[in-house]
Amino acid sequence: LSPAERRRSALAALLGVLLFEGVLAVLPVAAETRRLLAPLGATSVILFTLPHSPLAQPWSVAAGLFLPALTGSLCGASGLPGWAAMGLAVAISVWLMGRLRCIHPPGGAMALVMTLATLQGAPLGVGLAAAAWNIAAILMAALVVNNLIPGRRYPAGTPPAAPRVVRREAAGIRHPDLAAALAEMDGYLDVSEEELTDLFQRAARHAFQRHVLLTCGDILEPPPPCVEFATELNEAWRLMNRHAAGALPVVDRRSEEHTSELQSR
């Protein structure tokens, strides 16, 4: 992150968490259902530092937190030993998030928190209600704060404030090609296909400017000095010293004319 983006992220986190806590504080519900849950701290880092990330989008946050909360509560109430219930809760949560395309890393912490709470005797409905209110409050805060800070928009699918310049795709690679490459990798990358396309186009443009938009002077060395046949030895020696050359080509008049013609080109 650039220094400016670090400052924006810190400001967004401060405002976002304060707004998040404020929303929870004024909810007309019982106090035990509006308590702040620890996994939402990790969610705040993603929402206010990487609002463009697929991990930060509303579906990923909402489903990626509530499904693990539900899974953890059910595993905690299943009667299994604590270690088995926690392991099973995280494993099922990971599978569900991957299957439903709502991967959100703090969901693993949510599964553990809800499993432990249920094992300790917390009512099932109270824990799920608290998770739901936390999710709603953090999404409200992210929607407000990220759209107030210049240069950001949330969710990522919303239109940008200024018209985007559409550039010709470089090197013949198009969006479907990148999507196919991602499918071949068979792994999760924390970047959208649209961002990857934009990144590639920018990189291709810089590479083009570096390798193609060059002048002859950028890649050619200046021609070495040369002397004609019968040049005085002292003159040749002075040229060698001036140009730090270990040798000088000796040319006739015709070769010199040809060299001059090449230099003029």
C-alpha cells in the first residue's frame, strides 16, 4: 500500500469501527444480541483496507460469517467433544464457503467462537441473532465509509464515479482468456477477473513503452572513431586516448563515405 492508501485505510478503519459500534449500541434489541463479536475485527481489516477484494463484497461477508456461525452453533450443540466439534465446524464452514462462493477468512474464527459459546451453554438463538446484527452493522458501516472516502466505491460492482477509459486489450489476450487461465490454476486468488484484466493491460502498456518506443540512440552505441590510411601516428594516438579505445579501424575513402552515410541515417 502507498502511504496515501495506508492513511485512507487507517481513517476508514477508525470511522468504520466507530460507526459499527454505534449501530450496535442503538439497536432496539436485547443487550446480549448486540454485543460485538471478535471475528468482526478481522472483517474490519478486509472491509476497510481491501474494499475492492472479492473477500470484502457483501455476499462474501454476510454468508461467509453467518454460515460459519450457524455451523459452529450446530456443532457445539451436537454433543461431540469440544475438540471434535471445533474441528468439524471449521471444516464444514470452509466447504460451505467454497461451495457457495462466499469465502471470508474471519468465518473460521466465527465458527470457533460460536462453537465455544454453545459448548459453554449459550442459547443457540441468541448467538445467531448476535451474529446477524453484527453482520448487518459492519456492512452498513462499510457501505457508508468506503463511499465517503475519495477514490473508493463499495460494493466493487457499483459504477465508478468517473467514466472509465476503455483501452484496447494488448497482446491479443482478452477477459475470457484470463478466466480460463484462472480455472486451470484451480486455486483462489484474492483479485477479481476485472482487476486482473486491468492489471495485465497496464503492465503490457508499460512493457510496450519500455521495449518498443525506443530511439536508435537508446540501443546503439556511438560509432567508434576511425582513421584513413596514412594518418599520422600521433593523430591516431590522440584519438585513441580521447576515446579510450584500444584500437582504431583504418578505412579508405570509400569506406569512410559509407560510414558517414550510415551515421546520417
